[in-house]
Amino acid sequence: MRYCARCLYPENAKPAIIFDDEGVCSGCRYHESREGINWREREKKLSEILEEYKKKARKKSNPYDCIVPVSGGKDSHYQVWLLKEVYGMNPLLVTFNHGFNSYLGLENLRNLVNKSGCDLLRFTANPHSVKKVSRYMLKKVGDLTWHYHAGIRTLPFQVAVKYKIPLIVWGEHGFAELTGMFTLDDMVEFTKWTRQEHDMRGFEPEDLINKESGVTGQDIVPYIYPTDEEIERINAKGIYLSNFVYWNAKDQADLMIKKWGFKQMDRPRDRTFVLYAKIDDHANDVHDFLKYLKFGYGRTTDDASMEIRHGRMTREEGIKLVNKYDHVVPRTLNTYLRFLGISEKEFYDAVEPMRDLNIWQKNPDGTWETTDSVANHLNDPEVENARVRQVNDRTFSKRNEYLYYNPFKKKARIKNKSASEEFIIL
């Protein structure tokens, strides 16, 4: 397996990643390209777009200037804060409630609504439908959270059509930030194609209706995208703030903790060292574990790679963290199994055909093991020349203790407090 000479991504990363002649991946090059962007001009362009839609809303006596899809996480807080406090917008917040909520996630969502003073429209998918869809998509594509991604990528447009609010404002373009799917020059906007091809694994809701799944037409109502005619009627447009604003998730989380009281995790986590991201629900750990079972890398590869790109962590430090976390079975796996009514064996059997044989091999005793690791590529020839300049703001510095958990520190400041891993439906 080939690994990026700068960060930690393998060549089988999803979405597809590309290596250049220097052994550096497209995600790292995307991040590097941000330094050549005139962000003042980009922010000016954003201001013009927002002002245009604000005027349109006032002209039509629409109380809402735009829609912001939110979960209550640090990105949601930052998006709404930026639009409300900096640009004077009045957004309608839209949440797709997938049913896998954590106490902390709901607390942060309540905090977001309270601090912003914005209206929130929250749609709850019924748990019986969620169960059927999750079971089926686990077997089909190895994804227990298909309904989650389908819902949050569909509901905002359903609401946009119903309330005639044409502008939907997303935060970062995740695929571009992680693997460099697009360039910043593309100024990519939300499209129905990327929703279907990537967020929904190539499936449309109607594809789920069959005898095997037990899924009915009623079950897929939350995931039905408006027709082209409906979208064109309001001229719906989905933009990403990361095309206009220099995106730094760590600094933005820190800002939201201080300004709006966003709460980060107060205990060590099973599969990553980051305490401020992906904490809204119990879906992320199992979703990420499935990625590891299929492709041999997980959330810590993602998180450490971003730290390396920002110069807050060395590649060697990142590799130690990957060795510590990427293989760990999350405690919430049993919660999922109980919810879905399946056994651990059924779970692993469903994933087995999806394992990438470029990184996994099956032993004679039936167990699986990875055939390579980024740890085996510590001193690849291109590594030294690919390094980024290190900054003073180190990931595990004392000032960042509330944002990152250092598993190698003998006296960790954060204690492993007990916390419920049960789902909160409402």
C-alpha cells in the first residue's frame, strides 16, 4: 500500500485520492493551495452573495434569508455565528434527527438555538423505518448511517422548496478538505449528483424498496429529493463557506467554546484524540469503525492528517496515534447491535465481502489482519522533502488540553468519566 509522504492517507482512501510525483496526496495539496488564495476577496464575494439573498427575502416578505443545515456541532455553531453576527443574516436552522443522539449533542443543539436566537425546524425519522434502512444498507454498502447522510442532504432542500428559501449555506466541503476531491478554484456548490454518488453511496431512496429490506414507500419519504422543476422554481443554490472563509476547524471550535458556550467532550474517546468534533451523536464511532474494517484506516488517520497539514503535529506523532486508535472497537457497537436486533457475528459477516483485499487478508483460522500500515512507511524516501513547517500552536500543548486528549501523557488532565452510550431518539 502506498501512503502519503506528508500526511497519513493510504492510496485506497475514500473518496479517491491522488499522489503526485513527490509522493504528496491531493488532500495535502488542496490544503497547501489555501495559502495562495486571496481570502479578503473571497469574503467580499460571500458578503455580496448573502446581501443579494437578504434583499430578495425582504422583497418577498420572507422572514428567513437562508437555510443552514445543523447538527449542533462546532461547525453548526460557527456557521450560524458567522451568518448571524458577522453578516447580519436571519437563517432558518434545519436538523434531520436520525435518532442516534447523545446527551452532549442535544445539549449543544439547544445551546445553538438559544445563543443564536434562530428558529429551528427539526424532522425526526421514525425508529422503525430507521432500523429497516440501517439493516439493509449495512448489508449492501457497509453503512449503518445511510439514512443520516441521506436525510441531512435532502431535508434542507425539501424545506427550501416548501418555504421558498432558495439559499442553503453549508460549512466545509468535507471531501475536498480531506482528500482534495475539488480545488478551491472550482468554487464547487452543492449538487444532486454529489449527494447521490457519495453521501448516499450511489443509491436513491427508491432503490431500497424490495422484499429483502422490507422498506416501503412510506419509509423513504424523508429522503426524496425535490424534483428538478421544484428546485428550478425557487432557483435553489447550495454554497460552502469553506470556499469563502479560511477554514480551520480547531480555531473555530475554540472560538465557539469561548463566544457561544459550545461544549466539547470531557472524557477520552474510543477512536480519536480530538475532543471537539463528531460528538453530536453515537453514529460516528461505529460509522468510522466500518471504514476501518473495509479500508484499513479510520478517524484518527483523518484527524491526525489534518493536524499534520496545519503544522501542529509531526508525521511521526500522527503515526503513533493511528497505531493507538484506528483499530479500536467502539463501545457503541453493542448499542447498535441491540438497536438493529442483530448479533456481532451478523455484523462482521455483513462487512466481510466489502473488505479491501489490497490491505486486508484472511488467515486460515478465519481472522482478518492488515497487510500493511502507515507505520511501515515511517522513513519512505519522499518523507523528508514533503514535511510542512511546524507552528508553535502544538496539538498537545497545555493551552490545547481541552481540545485534544493526549493518550501518551502519564497524568492526563481529563478523566474517563462514565457516559451513556444509549441513543436518545427525541
